[in-house]
Amino acid sequence: MTRTTRLVTLLVAVLLLGAVGTGSVLYAAHRSGMRDQQQADGPTVRPGTVSLRPTAERRLLVRNLAWGPHRDEIATVPADDPQGPRTASGVKCLRFHAAAGTGICLQAVHGALEDTYRAVVLDAHLRERHRFPAAGIPTRARVSPSGHLVAWTVFVSGDSYAGTNFSTRTAIVDTRTWAIDDNLETFRVIKDGRTYHAADTNIWGVTFADDHRFYATLATGGRTYLVRGDLTARTLTTLHRNVECPSLSPDGTRVAYKKRVKGASPDAPWRLYVLNLSTMKETATAESRTIDDQALWADGDTLVYALPGDYGSDLWTVPADGGGTARRLMTSAVAPAYLG
């Protein structure tokens, strides 16, 4: 082989390798772009504008858990097309809820040595209005129907409600004044008609009736209770035993909650129930699996809640009256909120 032939052969090889390399880069970029829109066999997720303002079309907002660059962002879909393409906001939250143009977003702040947490109040454009330090790992969040109050619960110690070795901290903020009750354990507890004091009190899972009244879980003495809270009187009054993570119905007459049932595994102790607040009658829903979530009322008849899924959690629905069957609403999603 002559010197000229060797040079030509080398040049052709270099050009071929360059073409292969360029093709690989372009293919990878194409695949990356596809992943930016859609996880394999999962929902389409695209960046866009997300608003908390009421619209003619009812919408469902969630924390998106689909793998890709928009994982953990608040995303929206039409409420009547929950499996449709998602619009991702760019705002990341661990827990989220919204109502009447106000959002509450619980976030992690990643540090060199450890993570810290914060509660961020959002406006209708998902812009930060105010932030507060959170004392531990976010677990529950709610906004009042008017948007004037927000609440959140964090684990101060422990990371699960299943056992007894945990401590929570629950706060309520008035978004009109930024006044904060940063620990509801300072409220006076009225149990069985009498003021009650105990060092082991824990409170979590606020659900608002209006801008003065709310419901929550109180744990003490190894038992849990549904309590009615009064922000003006700063009281918590026990109503019913064995109630955790209550969620008030839109008409204010019922509470959905998780209840510990006899014979269940200690690691999966709960079933989803509904309590009539007038009669205190309990109704078991058709969901037979354990529920470790604060259910949400999609409307006056249907509950939405999270169960473990392939990418973290999926959202499921079940009728609130005890009939029907549970069905999957959305894959790769958690922390729902309905708007509109």
C-alpha cells in the first residue's frame, strides 16, 4: 500500500468515525428531547404555563412523578382527562395543595451536610409570596376554601405514621397578615368535655371548614382522635376515635379518613373510611388496600388518594358511599388539587 493510499484510507476512516459520532450525538439529543416530553410507556409531560386561577375548564393539579426533567414539578391536566398530556410548571414541591388562587408548596433545600425544608406560599401564577422554615420532613398540606389560610404538617422525628415512634409539627398561616400558629399543640385540648393535658400530644392533617374552623388528628395515649379546631378560641375538641388524616367533604357534612383496623399488618394498618359528622356513623369504602394518605374529595361523591406505583405513587379513586370499586385515576402522580 502506497503512502497516498494509506492517507486516503485513514481520511475515510476518520470521516466515517466522525459521522458515526455525530449521528450518535444527534440520536442522543433526539432521545433526550423525547424524554423531555414523555417517559417510556408513561404520560406526556411538557413545560408550560400553570395557573391557580379559576377557569371554565375544571383542572387537576398534581406533583408529577413521571421520570424526566419535570419530575416533582407541579403539573396540570384537564380534570376530565387525567391520563392526558401534562403541563409542567417548573415549580418543584414535595407536598402541595391549592384553592382559590393560593398554593402551599413544601420543598426540600439540599445542603452540603443535610437537607432542610421550607413552606412556600404561592400566588395564582405559582410565584412565591412568602416562605417559612419547616421543622422537618413534609407530609401533609392544605389550603382553606377561601385561600386565606394554609396549613402543613412535618415529621420532626420519624418518617412514618405506621408506628408510634414519631413526632409531628403542624402550622397554620393566615395569608392576609402572615400571622402564624407554628405549633397547634399549644392549643387547648378539650377531651370528653374537659381540658386535657399530656406530654405526648401530636397533631397532624388539617382540613379546613372555613377561615375559623378546621378538623385534624390528635394523637395521645396511644390513640388517635378526630378534633374540631377553632382558630379564634384556640381550642381542639375531640369528636371521634380512631381517625387519621381527615378530609372534609365539600358540603362540610362528612370526613374521609384512614382508620386502623383490627387484624391488619402493623406495616399496613389503615383502611379508607367516611364519617358522617351528624350521626358519627362510619362507612368503609370499597378500597381494601392500606391507605397512607390524606384523601381528597374530587366532588361530593368521590375520593382521590395515593397508592404506591411504579414511579413512586399513582392516584386512585373510590366512591365515598361504600359502593363501587376502586380504580386508577393517574399514574406517576401525588398531592392532587382540583381547581375550577
